Amino acid sequence: MHRGAIVFVFILLAFTALPLRSQTNSLPYRMWELQDDDEAYLEKMIRLAPDYHINAIQFSHSIIHHAHQVLNDTSRAAKLRRLMKLARSRGIRNFIWTHEFERVPDEFIADGKLQVDSTRIWQWLKAKYERVYRLLPDLDGIVLTTSETDFRPNDHQNVQSPMAPSAILARVANTLHEVSAARGKTLIFRTFTQNPQQFRGYQQALAAMHPEIVIMSKCVPYDWNPFFPDNPLLGAVGPHPQIVEFDLGQEYNGQSNFPFADPRYYLRRWTYARSKNVAGFVLRTERYDQHIIGTPNEVNLYAFKMVVEQPDVRPEEVWTAWGRQRYGEKAAQFIRAVLEPTAQAVRRMLYVGGMWFSEQSQIPASLNLPEFLQMYRLFAQTVPRPEIRAFAQKLAEPDESLIDWVVEEKDSAIQLARLALQRLPKVRPYMREQDYLQLSTQLALLADYAVVFRQVAEVAFRAYLDYRTANDGLRMSNRKALLSSLQELMRLRLLYQIPLRILHMERGRESNNVERIDRFAKNLAKVMRQERWVRILKAKYSRDVSVSAQWPAGIIAPMFTPLLHRKEVDFSGLNAYARWLSQQPVDVILPLADREAVQKLPLDQRKRAMTVVIAATEGKRLVFPVIPANEARNASELAEHALENRADGLCFNFVAGTDDAEKAQMRVIVDILKRVPLPAMILMDSNSGAQIADTGRLEPLLSQTDRIKAVVLPAGEPLAFWDSARRLGDRVAFLTNATEEYLFALLSGGAGLVATGNTVFPNAPQKVMQWLVDRRFEEAMQYQLRATRWQKQLAAVPWPAAGQMALSVMGVSFSGRPEAVAPERLQQWRKHFLRLMSEK
């Protein structure tokens, strides 16, 4: 989720700065951001804060993330009152985090959107924070975030209003400022957002906010990647005081399980921020219950203590002063040499070429690299560093040198971690035993993790090379190395399972790093099984079996019903679309195929949509209306309506659920088919399809009736159906979506056909074409030409703005994929499929 928003980083870089506020030499805001809700720890940090020249604390994350937590939890409010009273007694100001809009009363929500034009909602918002201030008498202010909420005020997908998103954003901030200022309190507004659409109006919003509102921005755009450039928003907030946030808890750099000691890095970031006249800093001192106090990472915190005392402090001075304070005079002479390699070791271990590769410091659980590739492409376009551009080129044209580059980077991480360990014995005579034990344990963890992570990276990028190469010789050589690399990873999993389980990170609570390696290997195994089938197909047909550039046989075209702005079916547009589609080389049409959209439609609209499509295509194409199997009463009525209107068959939408829910859906399907004498197919979503296949429940379902003629498999899990397809033979047609990985997967069993779809979605043609171009498919241009021709044919169709026509990826021959089935074989299956589906 967070990585998909990476585009935000790069859009930020293009923004023009607003005028700088006036120079100030003081630092009125010197803040810690505390996340752990352990009261004893928080009391310790409050008592320690003055030693670090901290004059304010932000309580956040597990302590408090939303204002409603104070209003609805008396024990949480009581804890905060105790902590704030303690802080106040030491001259420290208190702030709490909140997110808006959150927990909004139902009266302000209509059609799933927040209604901000009502004056009552702003009265509700003011009253909410008036209550917060009354409950927390020692509270000095609010830290407001407008993302990660129930309703994002600057996103019209969440909010219904004619006001511009920037105006809504400003009004939220100004409302909370009004409540705060009336009590002599301060509002701090965080500029953290998760997508570029939210950010485009930020400068207008800031310009409309009261100038006393303090702006809080991260030192980097979006999130905590140390390779990102400095945040261009720093110094670009007009007259507002601005403070800059730093993550010393190392959310993406090990979360203090091992050292990331780099005062030079933080001093460089701070020097840039000060050049932009910021009024202070906010330091994250932990990641939930992973604290930096008492660990080697405390040196980063000490750097900020020293910049208050000595604004031009140098990194070596920080190392010396902190080393003496933490380990003693003699140990301080050696500690920098021990710890300085650790930050670079972590960067080279957890990032590839400067981009996130781990999952918040953990081993990735899947082989899904497209997101990484998309991020890196944007990264390389925006950050003009030669090494980044060079690696982006390797990703675009992968060969064995790509693997060499990745492995060399990971090997250097291992070497740096081991270098730190090798230097440690020199300082041992001058250290307390418990300090030496802590350092040796953390450095050993870093070295062990680097070894495992190196192997994960090699496997992942060898799999990527296998995916991208069309050279059989290179593929077979790489395949051998890939298998060997995977075997080594599983050996390391056993060898290092204790340190891998010790590594405690927030997402590791539900899946530790040993289990993540198992999931990683399981995902790779799916790819390997798929490639085994490639060899079977090649041997079976003994020829180049590329799909032609024409439409493949046996296409099914699902229809996502076009909607008007009122969320009603556009029956005129639907009729025009159905008539056009009936003239195209399409075998079967599935009206109302989008389950989530359809279930929101009233029953009468579903019926009418079926009637329109059946009438518009009568005698030209087979029409199989989609029936929701998880709506027993509606399913029966819709099936009978389809029969009365002379539909050619039924398509049951089968959705994931508990065993009982799935059995109930099976009973619905069987009961209807006993009464409605039509052939049927089953459309399975990804979860239910995989579950049924894995547990062998598919054949019992099909054995209960001979009217089920086809099964449309989930795009992501068709491999699981191989055995079922083989056992059932030609009695049932198996279909799967025409994605690159799975185009051929089921064409070697059953009546295997290819299914794909026409959808009504804004901007989808452009997105699909970009999807093709990004993967360098040879036929991308041919597809674009066909799509352009289809769009011209549809120019006269009166589509509403919310339902622009999108065209499917049909008949695309994927480069480097000669394993798809020959056109004549598809034609044979097409005839067989049509015969099955025509049986009444």
C-alpha cells in the first residue's frame, strides 16, 4: 500500500516553492514523537527529555492516533492526563496526534461520501475538539493529519462537495486552529499524504490556512527512504512556522534491531532544513516498542542534542561526545570505527539500487516485482544520479550482469556488517560487559540478516530474469542457478532460523521472517510449476506455438454495466454497447459481470439490464447473465427472469467465504439448475477459486449437475486447477484470464479456452496500453492501433462521463512467450466450447 504512493515523491520535486518566511535563529520547536504506549517507558522519556533540550512531546501511534480514542476510552484519557501533568512539571509542552475526518456521525454521510457542505458537520468538529481540550487540561495543541483516515478531506472520492479539495483541507485546519487558538493552544498541520491527487492542492490549501498554524513536514518526500532527495516542501509554506520530522526509529532501516548509526546523514538533512529557515524539529524516538534509547542508534538522537548546543557541530564531534557519554573515554576512541559501517550495510542490505526492496525492514514474502520496477523507473527519471540511471537500464534490459550487480551490492552489505564485528574486539577491554554483549548481539544479527537477505535478493532477481528473457540458452542457465540459489536460501533458513525469529518488527508479529521465507519460496514454486508446463506444451506441439495477432478463439466478454452519475444503469448506453459488441468476434457475453457494482443495484435494474442485453444480441451471440450465488432469493428470481427472456444460459458468481457459506452457494446453484433448464458456467473469484481447487471441492460441485459446462478461473490462481482440468477432461470447459503469466496455463487441459473482458471504466484503455508498453510486448503497438479503431467505432455511443468505454486485451501475442497454444488448437476448443454452451 504505501509503496504504490511513491509517485508522490516525484511529483513533489516538480512543485514551485512559495516565498520563504523570514529568517529566525532560534529553535522554538524541539520535539520528540513518542509511539509506545508503555507508561513506565513514557515517564522515563519525559524525565530524560530536558537533557536533550526537548521542550515539547507529541504522543502518537499506539498512544493516541485519533481524537475519538480519548473521547471513548476513559483509561487512555486518564493515562494521558498523568503523563501530561508530569511533562508540564518539567516545562515540556504536550501535543497529541489526530486524523480527520474520522468516526463521523451517519447524519453527515450519504452514498458513502462525507457531506461537508452542512454547517452542522463543522459544529460537530469544533465540539469534538472542545471536548478533547476539556478532557486533557494540560494539552498544548493538536497535530493534525488528513490522510490515513475514514474520509480524506482533499479527496472527492471520499467527500461530496462543490468546494475545491484545497478549500476543504484549509477549512478543516482553520476550524481546529479556531478551537485551539481560543484556548491559547497550537495547531500543527502535517503535510504527509499518500498520493499525488491529495497533494496537488496543498499549496493552495496552505495559502488559505491561518498563518499561525504550524506546518510539520518530513525531511524527505513521502516516507523514510534515505536515498530520497530533501523534501522540496521545506521552506515552501509561506508565512507559516515549519518544523521538520525525522525518523530515528528506523521504520525502514531495521527498527533498531541492529545499528543504523549515521549522525553524518542526519546532520546533512538538518543543515538543509535549517537553510530553509525551519523553526525546529520532531524526532521519532522509537518504532512502537522498538526504542532507540539505550541502543547504538542513540548516537543519531545525540546529534540533535548537540545541534541545539552547537549549531555547526561536525559528525566526528558527535561521535566523540556521545561515545564518551555512553561508553567512556577510552571506548570512545574506537566506537566510531565499529559503528560507522552499519548504516551503509543496512542501506545496501534492505534497498536495491536505492529503492525499497524489503517490506518495512522485513524479508519480502512474494516475487511480485512490478511495483518495485515501476517505482525505480520513476526514481531514475527524477533523481539525476548516474548509478541510478545505470541500474534502471539493467532492469529494462536484464541479463546476467543484473544478477552480478544485485549480488555485489548485497555482498558488500555482508562485508560491511562483518567489518563492524571484526573491529569490535578492539573496544572490548574498555567496555562494560552488558554494553559489549548488546553490541556484539546486534552486530551479529545484522551480519546474519545480511547473509539471508543477499540470498533472497538473488532468488528474486533471478526469477525476474527468468520472467523477462526470451533466450532459451540464457533461461536454462539461469534456471539452474535459480534452483541452486533457492536451495541455498532454504539452507540458510534452517541455519539462521533463531536470529530470523528474534528480529522483531511490527509486521513480523503476524508473520516472522522464517514464515516469510516459506511464503517467498511457495510463490516461487508456483512460477516454477508454470514453467514446467511450458516445457510440456513445447514438447506436445513440437513447434513454435505463438498466438497469432488475431483475436483468439473462445473469447467471453464480461460487461461491467455503464452507470450514470446517479449510480443508475445507463440503459441507452448499455443497449448501444451490447449491439456493437454483438457484431464483434465474441462468443459469449456476460451482462452484469462486476459483482461489487452489481450488488449495489436494485433488483429491478438488474433484471432490466439483462433484458436489454438479451434483446440487443438475440440470435447473434450467446448471452449468459451473471447470477450472484451468495444471494439466494435474488439469484433464484434473476435466473427465472433470464429464462423468461430467452437467455442462452446462466453464469453464477461464486464468492469467497467460510466453508458453510461456500456450501450454501453450491446448494443455490444446484437447486436453480434443477428448475431452470439452461446450461451454466461458474465465475470464481480469486480467493474462492483457489480454496476450492486446493481442497479438491471442485469435482463434487460439478458432479451434482450436468448443466455446468464451464468454469472461469481466477486470474491469479489458475495453476491450482490443473489436476481438476485433467481429470474432468472435455466435459467442462476451463477458462482463465489472458494475463501474460496465465494465458497458456490451462490450455493444456480440459477444453481450455481464454477469457478476457470488455469493461466500462474511465481511462482504462490508456492504463492497459501503458501496462503493455512497460513490459515491452512486441504487439503493444498493434494493440494500440486496434484499440484506436474500436474507440472510433464507439464514438457515436453516448457514454456518460462516469462510464467511458474501455477495451480489453484480446489477441495480444506476448513476446518471449512462444508457449501459448497454436491458433488451430484454439479453434478446435472454440468449437467444443460453443457446443457445450449451446446444450440446453
